[in-house]
Amino acid sequence: MAYLHALREFTARLLGQVPASCGLCLGSAQGGRLCGYCHRAVTHSMAQSGPRCTVCQLVLNGAGICPDCVQHTPAFDRVIAAFDYAPPGDLLIHRLKVQRQFISAGMLAGLLADAVLASTPALHADAVLVPVPASRAALLRRGFNPAAELARSLARKLRRPCRPELLLRTREGVKQAQLGRIERARSVQALYSCPPRVQGLHIAVVDDVLTTGSTLHSIAKAFKAGGAASVWGLVLARTPYPADGLAAAPGPDPRD
């Protein structure tokens, strides 16, 4: 096993030096990563958009209050996001989920891994990664689960276990694309369950986009009820709070 791990690490380092096209602008890059310019363009808002909520990573309002957490205390403990769900980063997620470029999951997982490693406080040393399960309809439509692809690649980069069997989807649910914040919260109630094997575990739930936090809140409630010690969310993108404050702006293909 140690030999195989060393071989994978060597191969990853070797591929990382191979000239390739940037995953966004198609310019010169290395190893399937973004070029330096696109990397800065995608990730800069996380540091330059102002103070953020220490729990859900939403930009605080003018009064220094989180618009989401002030209304409903989330069941999850903390979120780590790689970038905001806004141009140009939203195009990367669109290509993964809508254009089915699942080979880009590794590049996107690299962005999220960077955010995880830079996080203060740090992700628990014993945290296990668990992807959000996709609906049967979404799996049939896409042919893969974006969250699962991200989680597997992220687990390799962070050297953490990936345990998709720890989270089950109990029913199909409804598409959330056109739902407001209240409707989204209702649609995911009791949508997920976990087997009785999470007592004392530190869980890191992996997903592509966090919009209202309803999905992660529902999942965290299930894990906490099962005895999990902590539940964090690791997401590629955090959707900014909508200007009208009523309904979250839907992405090109939100989770369903």
C-alpha cells in the first residue's frame, strides 16, 4: 500500500509539470490547473469582498451581521469555500455539472484543497470526507455525481478517507432551481439520513455550491443526531446573498 501511495504521489507531481491548457481561458498552464491569472480571478473575492461569517462564509452586511445565520442557527459547525459563485468561477462549475466535463473535478478539487489547507481554524485531523448524494434523476441525466467526483479527488489531495456510504438520500426530493430560501429549507427536510456508525466522527461534507445552506443544515442535523462530533462543509463556491434578500439566485444547474 505504501508503494502504491508513493507511486500515485510521484505520478501526480510528474503530471503537475506537464504543459497543458488552463481549465478556464485555455491558455498555457501546467498539469490541468488554472493559469496564474485565472486562478487569481476565480479566488480573489474570498479575500477581497469584506469580512465574512466565520460559520457559513457569507459576506457580512453593513452592520457586521450574517444575513443567513442571524435568521436560522445552522446545524453545521463551519464552511470552507474556495471561491464565490460568481463570474468567472461559476463557469467552472457550469462546465463540470452542465457540460459534464467531469475530468475537471481534479482541478476544482485542487482549488478547494488549497482553501482547506489555508483555513484557520484547520479541518480536524481525523475528519472523513462525505459527498452529498445526488438524486437518481440527476445521476441519470449527468452520468455522474459532481460532489462524489470532487470528494474522491479532494480525499487524495488531503490524504483523508472518503466515506460516501455514511450519507444516504431517503427520497428523490424536488429540483431547487427556482425555489426561494424558505422553500429550499422545506424541500430538504428529512431528505438525508446516516447509518448508526458516526458516533464521535468528525464529518466534512463535500458539495459543489452552497446557496442557502439548507442542504448542509439538513445533513448536519442527521449526522449530529447520529452522534457526529462535528460537521463541516467543504464547498467549491459560496453563493452571495441576493440583493433583494428574498430568494437565492439560482445557478445554471443547482443541486436537485
